[in-house]
Amino acid sequence: MLLRMSRAIMGARRLEAALEAIAEESLVALGAASFSISRWERESGVLRTLINVGDLGPGEQRWPKDESYRLADYRLVTDLLRHGRPYVSSIDDHAADSAALALVRSLGKESELAVPIMCDGSMWGELWATGTDGRRFGPPDVELLSMIGSTVSAAIRTAEIFGEMSQYAYEDPLTGLANRRALDDRLHDYYAADVPVTLLIGDLDGLKIVNDRHGHPAGDKLLRDVADVMSTVSSAVPDALVVRMGGDEFCVLLPRRTLADAERLAREAAQELTTETGASVSLCWGVASRDMQLTSAHELIAAADAALMAAKREGPGRMRLHTQSGAGGTSWPTPRAAHGRRALDQLVPRVVASLSQRPEATLSDALDLLTAELSRVANASGWATSITTDDGHALLLERGMLSRRDSGCPLRMVHSFDDTVYLLARYPATVRALENGTFFVADVDDENADPAEVALLRELGQRAVLVVGARSASRGHLLELYCEDAAPLHEVAPHATVLLHYCVSRYSAAT
């Protein structure tokens, strides 16, 4: 049987002819009712059937034009494609995937068997057989069909050699996702047809560390794992396109979807990544929508990329939405950032050196730089800068950024906020910091912390905050830095105090 398949492959002029011969031989060898060969389209997160042979069920065609199955709907198929796990189930198995058995029943069948198709170390698709009249599949059938899978791989490689698979021009060779060319073409079509679209661009955190510590094969495996997760999660969104842009950058194109849909997808991806690869793997995301007066595909990509850069400045596992006023943040010619204790020791001279290169900067510009540097060193979850009102009785929040983590989700959604007013009489610790030019750290787990500060932390969904005060001739200035842990805030507090006083004294007179 395998010999006949091999001869069919060698004699076939097209991939379709080879697959047809393999499917017919497999049907007989397994004693199956029907047999199908399907291709995993990672870019859209679906399993697309290429050929069905045998006793076909309602709606099935030998050469289907558009028969596909979303991975999000079928747990067994997802496990097979992402982990290479064959599966066997039947209508007698009450613990089986209910969606899979519902499909089996709808086709008038009683049992199913599926094995993966691997090609050059990458998952390509699925071989699927069904049974009727009491036919139940077991381990010998799994072994036989796995051998057939190797034959299919040979047919695929032969097709590649002869250029039969033209879609590879639009496919990333490492992950099997769509490539940049496919994205550009799809965006061109959507803009030409005036279709609303939302674009997410993501950057994998820590790929260089994986490559340096474990070698590039480990990094390549991580990229494939991330691609598989994105493919699965995106399959729940009709017409979604998942793309590897190159290096450690991915993107997802969502036609006729909103920013809220993009945020939901990113959260699901973050949860799935944690489950599949561990808590140390995360993605930063930048998101933009055509609704934001972005009149070309180039502008859409640039806007999402700018939001991504802003998210990365906040730390790993962040997500930023592009706004019409831009992703935020001032571009500064800062030296390459150090890490750990060295970064903390270099913080003051680094900020002062950067400010010296911008003599025209305002106090707001200087505080933007300061909060960005402090956030990076302390791995902060947010920051805010405020000034006292004219009467000195309240605090006006001028600018701020908070990333909030929902329960069970590692992704932090970054939101900007401003123009909030707080009555100082309610926050005595803040009043003392403003009057004396000092700092304090409040922690939700510290029973000695100011209750008003702890209540505000809980309201904002944060755990700890560093509050630093300074005064100019006419105003009080406050800097707040939020963090998951109070320890980094205690370490950075003296440096933050020195730098806030420096910025206020140098720039407040000019503003």
C-alpha cells in the first residue's frame, strides 16, 4: 500500500493528483467510511479540507471549495495541530470532545481517527478517517495512519520542489503564518473596498535572551509556539489574518472589528501563552484602527507601530491603543539603557545628560523623560504627574499612564488619564510630601500605610506607589510611580526625589 502511494507521488504531475491517490489508498487500508486530507492555515486559524473521499456526509464534496473548521471550536483538533497529538473518538465515548462528536454525527458517522501531517519539522495539517457500522479505531490504526502521514509529507516536499504550492510566496517559512507581502495585499484590498479594519502589531518580549541562553533553535521553537497560539486564538474571529512581520514581530489584521475586539483577542492570547509556554513569555501590543482618520495602509501600520513602541516603554506584556493625538511620549536621544543595579546607579547622570541635549524642553517634556526612565528602571505599572491648583487646596493630575491587569490575565492594558482633581485634605501624606519636598511609599499590604492612599491604590487596581513632592515658586508638583512590588520603589525613591527637584527647579521658571 505504501509502495503504491510512493509510486503515485512520483507519477503525479500535480499535488492534487498525489493527494487523491493517497486518500483513496488510505480509505481502503483503514477500512474507513471516509477519508480527508486537510491543511492548517495558520494565518486564519482554520483547518481547511483539501479532499474528501469515500462515503461523504451531507454537505461534503470531493474537492470542497470552502470547507474549513475553526480551531477555537475543536479542542482535539487544536491539540493535534499544536502538540502533534493523534486522537481517536467515537459516539460511545462520553468524555470526547462534544464539538468533534457533533460533527461526526452530522456526517452520519460513528467514529473518527486523526493524525498530524508534519513537513520538515513543522505542522502542516491533518489526516482524518471516519468509521461506520461498528468500526472503531485503535492504536494499530494510529500507527498505520502515522506512516501514511510520512508519505503525505513526501508529496508536499515534491510539490514544493516543482513550485506547485504558490501560496508559499505569501507564507513565512518558519512559522507557516502569512508574511508581510500577504498583509500588504490584504490591506490594499480592504482599503480599496472601504472595509473598516483594526490592526494589532505585537513584539515578543525576551526572544534575544532565549537565543543567547539556549541557542537559536530554541528561539525558533518559541516563535513557532507563539505563532500557533496566535493562530488558534484568532480563529474565533472571522477573516482574521495572522502575520509574522519578521524577527520577533507579529501582527493580526481584524476586518470589521473594533478596538475592543482587538483588546479581547490580545488578552486571550496572553492567557493562552502563559498556559502553553510559561509565565516568562509575553507580547507587547500596539493597536490602531482605520476609524482614527488613518487614510492609508501605511498610516495604519505606522500608527500601530507607534503604539507598540509606547507600550514597550512601559515594560513587558503591555498593550497600547493608538489615539488621534498619537501614541504619546516624547522622543529623547537617551543613551542605551543598562540593567539592574547599574541602571539605577546611572539613572541620575543619564537623565541629566539627556535633558542637557534639549535646552528648549519644557517642564512637561522633562517629566515625560523622567517618568519613562523611572518606569523602565523600576518596571513600573504606571505613573502620574500633578500640580496643585491656584488656591493650593487640590491636586490636578496633568498626565498619567496606568496598566491594569485583569484577574487571570497576564496582559496589562495601558490607559492614559488626566484632568482628574483630588482634594488634598483627604490625603495628608501627600500634603506632607508636597510641603517638605519629600517622598513616601504606600503599599496595600502595609498596615501602617495611609488608609486614604491604600484606598486609592485599590480603586486604581494597583499594589504600591511611590509619591514624590517638590515645590516651585508658585506651585506644588507631585510625581507618582506605581508598581506590583514596593521594593523597587524604595530603591528608586532617592533618585526620583533628586531628579524631580532638579526638573522643577530648572524648568518651572520657563513654564
